Amino acid sequence: MKKYIIHFPSFQLRLLLLLLVATVITGAELKAQDSTAAAPVVKKKSFVKNTFEGNFLIDNQTVMVPIKGTFEFDINHRFGTIDHQFKDLFGLFGGANMRLGFSYTPIKDLQVGFGANNYNMIVDYSLKYAVLKQTKDGKTPVSITYSGNAAMDTRAKSDALPIVTTSDRFSFFNQVMVARKFSEAFSTQVSFNYAHFNNVPGYLDANHIVQTAMKNDHYSISVSGRFKISPKTSIIANYEQPLTEHPLNNVYPNISFGLDMKSSGHDFQVFFGNYGNTIPQFNSVYSDNDFTKGQYVIGFNISRLWNF
């Protein structure tokens, strides 16, 4: 009977086979690890918070839009000019201008509202939308927000009131705000403003022909800032420069400064400035207070927020 002799591989060959198997297994593990590491990691954007304390910075809106579901109640108040001194107690008895405003944030980054003003019995409707938000990583260095309103003079028609059609009652204001928070203490904002009045004053020239005293459109630019002096208190300032030149009645620039005091649900501002109205287009186009003559007004803004 023929015998078969099985020859086992030499030690060197067995070692070689063992290394080959180990290499294949290790390569498979490394490939699996590489595929896991190559998976993209999606990082959620982290936005800068509290660029300003609230919606208002004296006479300007800010880039801030409250979170979704926020109801806001505002009181905007301006006294008369202080230049008469004790005759009207520095404007306290000199004819106040007050607005009550209500607004709501139905969806993220969008706020809508309306208000009522005792000046010319004006009612206004407003909209505000955060277009861009500053991020903590610096990839988006600024916040950009649009704000606009439509205001209506609701006084009864009369011979003294130059209103012919319903359209004559309306005016509009549009504002694009660009802001940056440089630190926890300091934030600044530049605003580009456009006001439009459907009806503007006129006058009779030497030939008894009616001429418009004002242009229907008016452009201006604002620079605002906030500097914190404590966790709840800030110094605030604003300057607005008119850019449009009208045939008559050109408006003076606005210089204003004051304090902003913040609590959990309230924002309170008290300030001096030469804008005496609470409707922005009337300030931009019709303000005749000259700060070089001390024609400042004392004003305040109060905001109360509720989250639903």
C-alpha cells in the first residue's frame, strides 16, 4: 500500500502566511476608520447675542428682532424743547408727543406691529426682518436688518387740512441697518434711511404758481452706538445726517445721547435729542429743532416683552 507523506510548511513559510493575514485584517480596519473620519461634521451656527438691549436706540430701530412668540408693548415719549427753560419747565409743559406701539414675532426673525400717535392722530403699521446675523466664529462679521413702516394721518378732512385723496394721508419709512458687536460692552450700527410722503407742502411763487416746498423723497444716514458701564446700564448715542436738500424747510441733523437701563422683561431709555417726534419719517423730513440753539427735547422709550 502506497503511503502519502504530508509535508508541513517550514517555519518561515508559516510566519509569512501569518503576517499576510494580519496585514489584510489591519488594512480593512484602517479603511473602516478612514471612512468614519471622512464623514463630514455639520457644525451649527452660533450667533452673537444682545448686540443691543432692545428694538430701539433713541430715535432709531436696532438690528435686534425678538425671538419667535414674543409680544412687545412700547411707549415712546418726547417732551417739548428745553430752550424755554422755566417758562414751560424745560419742555415738560411744552406739548408732549407720545406713541403707543404693539408688535409680535409670529415666525423666526420677523416682527410685525402697529402703533398710535397723538401727533396728527397718526396710526402706523410696521415690519422688521433680520436678514443676516453676526456669528461668533467671525465668518459673518455683521448683522443686517430691514425695518419699515406705513403711517396714516387719520384727522378729519377740512379746509385747513391739505388732503384731497386718501393717498395724501400716507407716508412711509424704510431703513436698512448694519451693526456689529465688537465686545460685550461696545456695539455700533450704521443705518441707511429712506422716507417718502405722498403729499408735501407747497407755496405760491411770485407768479402765483404753486411750487412744492419739499421733495417727496428724503434720504439720510444714521450712526448709533452703545457702551455698557454696568451689566444692566449702557450709555447710548445717535447721530443722523440728512442727505436730501429740499427747496425749503431743510431739516437739521439729529444729535442725541442718553442712558439705557435693562431688566429681565423691560428696557428703559432716557435721553436728550433734537428730534421731537416718535414717527421716524416725520423726524427725518420735518424736524426743525436746531441743536446749536439748544432746542433739545427730553425723551424716553419703554419696552415690555412677554414670551408665549
